[in-house]
Amino acid sequence: MDSWTLALIVVVGLLLFLTLISSVLELVRGDTTKTAGGRSAAGAQDEEAPAQRKVVAVIGGGLSGLVCCKRFLDEGFEVVAFERSDQLGGVWVWRPGSDGKTYASLRANVHKERLQLEYFPMPKSWARYPSHWQLAEYLAAFAKHFDLPRLYRMSTEVTSCRHDDDGWTVSYRCAGAGEEAEERSVRVDAVAMCVGQACEPFAPTYPGQETFRGRIMHTVEYRGQAEFQGKRVLVVGAGAASGTDIAQDLSFGAKQVFLSVRKGVILLPRFLGGKPNAEWFERNFWNYVPLAWLLRLIVMSVCMVTSETFGTGSAEKHGIKGPSIMATLRTRLD
């Protein structure tokens, strides 16, 4: 066999080998494509349409209602909201007459650094304890900034919320239209009740009340001390803050003001040493003291016993029967 014949055989063998390799590669590539295509088709069949967003009904347009709307939107929920009045802001909005719940001298009993929302701070120029005018302005700006008014059905009152296996049915109607007004309903997955603790006033009754010739009113009806000029007024209950606030406000015009409380109270001013009272235990040297909680408890106890129980901060100093030392300690510890 000469050299040319041998070379030809080698070339033909090489071509056959390359053809075989090419066929194998094509076969492998085809199987891979088919598998990928099968997986894609299976994935397309398994992949369902995007799940429908959950719907939440938020009832109330005050601070809690607005914050709930913002949070629900952030979490991907669809929100439908209801507000009985014609303005967002809840109890902080000044409304004359029976629709209002705010008195002229009302201001927050929590300083603004603790009251404001971390993603929407209050103006630095505002007072440390904002007035109700400022808080109403703040809530309106908050709602506008996050486009929350579009979620609300204003001047609408919710008449019922009925639950079943598939969710909730919320019935509503035009506020103030009466029971004969047409009711509508909407289906939702959840309901957030944000009507607040001051939604409905509670007025106790007392024996002989019907023979009293003066006026009896709930604090929700109080607007200012002008109509009590020269009168003797009894304020029943200290409340969370409203009773003491109104008693103080009345003292500027009334002839005499009495404050009746069921048990001893602690009168704590908004400012201590030029700072909001809560700020003393938020950002100060206590953060760097070992066993700070124990030292803080001792200092608080000494302060309460010497200043609030016997000193100028005591209830007795202002003519009110104060609590016992143990009751004071329990109140502060709670």
C-alpha cells in the first residue's frame, strides 16, 4: 500500500469520525433543547396568573387609620377606606358644634419627637407639644404626601361588618342621611377598625341628677371656658389628660373649679428641667450606666417620694388627695 492510499484512508476516517462527533453533539443539543422546552411548557402550565391582591377595609380617617392605610399599601394590599366626616385627621380636626370633639386649648400630651412618624417628621419649628391645629395640619400633610385621600370614601358611615367563610361584607351609607338611606356593601378580606377610643362618649348617671338645675355635659361637648365665666364648675374624672386639661382651662374664667377623682393621681408637668418629661429616660446618661434599670428605679422612687408625694409636684399641694407611696410606685412601674 503506497503512501497516497494510506493518506486517503486516514482523511476518510477522520471525516467519518468528525461526522460522528457532530451527529452526537446535535443529538445531545436536541435533547437538551427539548427538555428545556418541556420544562418551559410545564412551567408555563404550572405558573398561574398572579394572585389577586387582598383587599382590606380601613374604617376611620384619624391617625391610626391613615397609618394603617400606609402600612397596608406598603405590604401590597388593596385598601378601601371610610371616613364619617368630610375631613381626614380624626379627633384633632376642629369642628364646631356636635360634630367636633376638640376644645380650643387642646394640645398633645406626648412630645413631638415620640409622636411623629419616623418617615414623616414634624417641622422643627413647632412646639415640643403640638396643638390640635398643628396635629390636624400634620395629618393632612401626611395623607397628601402618601396619596391616601384617594382611598377614602368621605362623609360615609359604616353600618355593619359581617364575617363569613370567604371574608367580610362591609355595609355603608352616606353619613347623616338616616336609617332610610340606601345602603351599599363591599366585599373585603379583612377589616381594620380605626375609629379610636373617643368615638362614642360615655356619660355616667348619678342619683338626683335630674333635679340639678345647672348644665351637665361630656368633655366631648367642651369647646372653651367662655361660657363658664363666673360659674362654679365640677369636673368629674381626670381622664387620660382631658379632665385635668379642661379643669386648668376652666380656671382662667370660671369662678371656682373642682376636680373630682376616684383615686389619687400624680400631677406630672409636661416639662421637667426644660425637657419633656419622657426625654429624661430616653437619651441621657442612663444609656451608659451599668445596671441602669436598677439605678433608674431608685432615682424614680426617691423623686416620687420626695417631690411628687410630699413636694410641689404632689397632688396634696394642689388640694387633691394623693395616692399612697405604694400606689404611686405601682402606677409608675406599670
